[in-house]
Amino acid sequence: MKTFPHLIVCEHCDTVYRRVSLESGDAARCVDCAATLYRANRMNVDGWLALTVTAAIALVMANVCPVIRISLHGQHNEVTLWQSVAALGHGAAAPIAVPAALSVIVVPGLQILLLGWVLAFARAGHRAPGFAMAMKVLATLRPWSMVEVAMLGILISIIKLSNVVQVTPGDGVWATAGLMVLITLIASRDIHWLWGITDNHPLRGRQGV
Amino acid sequence: MSGRLRARQLGVIGCHVCGLVCKDRLGERGHARCPCCHTTLRRRRPDSIGRAWAFLLAGMVFYIPANALPVMYTGLLGSSSDNTILQGVISFWKDGSYGIALVIFVASVVVPCTKFLILGLLLVTSQRHSRWAMRERARLYRLIELVGYWSMLDVLVVATVAALVKFQALGDIEPRIGIFFFGAMVILTMLSALNFDPRLIWDGMATHE
């Protein structure tokens, strides 16, 4: 099939543009609908992979260390991110525990795993086995990752409970805050250029660079 | 009318996974795959308007029990009550926590209702091939993509609070059925937005030419 590697189509309005090279940090925007077409990459593969590994550590910490501790009349209780989602599984609203666990723990975990896999191979200039599948899954997962919502939820819970019980934030809350920043840095960016740097297609050069 | 060309006019398709622009041969073969990542190429998301309407209407129906039924049971220090979302907001307001009351009100009332209105507007105008305010409608679509998932906040607050407060006789908080309907509404409206194809906003232009 004939391909046009020098062109790009706006995903939001279908307008066709010729690719131009961008300065670092710049973004190409669609003239018609103002959506971002592509961005020049600011981070190299090594840096990206390092942040992905850090995010993996933060995710483990947020699920091992308690995020909140409370005490009431000498009794104590504490929960990790995982336990708080699991609490939805009891009672009438049980089915909602599944999407809650997916959006706060499973999806971020999968994003980190897939990115780590793809980037580890990209460092050597190779395409990882299952690269196309991994990229498709990453694009599908992106809207369902909600660590930042969980973080706000934890803060609101702390304030809500501080009226009646004694509340102390646990170590897990810092891990969750870190994870929120890291996931935004690694997974919310334009991943299209990974196709370019790992390319073996003779027609396509480095995308958007 | 701008001098810029759309992919359909040029007879090309942009792959939604890897971004490669390919010649549109769907007319002859009925089915084509991207030569780079083997994704099925499509001019528009399949059955976009029908699916988006279905998810939107289901979401609106779920929003009624989500507000009418209690989302949380609170039994603390002798007093016990079932709370709906709005009662939660009001109790925060009465306690003087105006900021938190506002955050929860935005996440559980303003965001969902804005989403219903915007998605409904986008669907109706796209069905009528309207050329009215296309750029603004494209921006509205990106806005709901950006803020839509923050409504999950309520679900995660109930999860955290219910997981923490487990002191048998002294205090107990449990999730109630309302939170299931609320969470399901958030997911359904997200699916509606994901199924709507923003390129349909601009297709009105071609119809009128």
C-alpha cells in the first residue's frame, strides 16, 4: 500500500499537513481545530525509562505502605491504596470495586509495565516483541488511568475524617503523590515518536524530529 | 472556507495507532490494514453517533438513582445515617468546609451535567451536519475528555473512608448502592465520549460544499 510518511493527519478534524521539524519543547498545532498534532520530544529514552522504573517503585510503595492511619478511642486502623479499593467489594455496590481497582492500580501498573518493556528495547534501537500490540494497548489505557483522582480522594478523606477521628497521613500518601506526577510525565505524553526511533521501515524517518 | 485539505478529499487515511498516512483503498477492498502496525484502517470510528448516544442515555438514566439513593452509610459514636451525594455536600458546607463542599459538588454535579449537555449538543449538531461554531465544538470535546474522569472522585472517597472506619461498635462506614450507579454513570459517559468521533464535527463542511 502506498504510504506518505512526510504527511500527518489531525486526529481531531482530519486535516492533512506536511510534517515539519520542531525545536525542542515545541508542539505542532492544527490550524483548524487547534488540537496538538505532535510534539518535539523533550526527554530521551534513558530518562524516560528511568522515570518509568521510579514510577514502578512508587506504585509498589503506595500498595504496601498505608496511605492513611486513623485512631478512635485507642483503636487504630490503617489502609493501603489496594485495601481502600477492596473495601468497595463488600456490600451492595460491590461491582464498582472492579473499575475502581482497574483505574487506580491495574491500569497504571500495566502502563508502567508496557512502557518499561517498549523503552528497554528502544534504548538499543530495537522494536520490542509485540511492539505494535503494546502501543495499541497503551493508547487504549490512557483515558482510564486515574491516580490523580485517587490522590485528591485521599486528601478529601483525610479532611472528612479529621472532624471525628484522629487522622495521620501514612508513607503511602507520598508514594501516591509521586506516582501521580510520574504517571503524568511518562504516560500522558505523545508516544507516537517511538514508532519513529525504532523504525525499520525504509520510507519513514524520525517522526516529528 | 479554508484552503486546507481533509484526508477524505485527498484520498488518504491516518492510522490512529502509529500515525502513518496511507492511501485510502477502502472503497475498492472494503478492508485495509496499516502497513506499519497492522491496525485496521478506518475513515471514522464505526457507528460513532449511535454508540455515543446509547452510552450517553444509559449514563443519564444511571445518574438518577446515583443521586436519589444513598451512597454511604455512616454509623459513628452512636448516631447512624444513610447519606446521598448531595447530603454529603450539604453537611460539608454546614461544617464550614466550603472548599471541600465545592470540590465534591463540582465533581458530582457540575462535571456530569456539563458532560450530558456537551455530549448531547455535539451529537445533535453532528447529526444535523451543522457548520455552527466548529472550532468551539472541537474545543468542548477536548474539554470533556480532559475533565470527565474527575467524577470518579466520589467513588474513591467512599472507598477510602469505608475502608478506614471499621471499629465495630464505635464506628462503621459502608458503601451503599448509590455509589455503584454513580460509578457506572461516570464509566458510561466516558465510553460515550470515547465513541464519539470528533472528526464528525468537521464533516458538516464537506456536506455543504
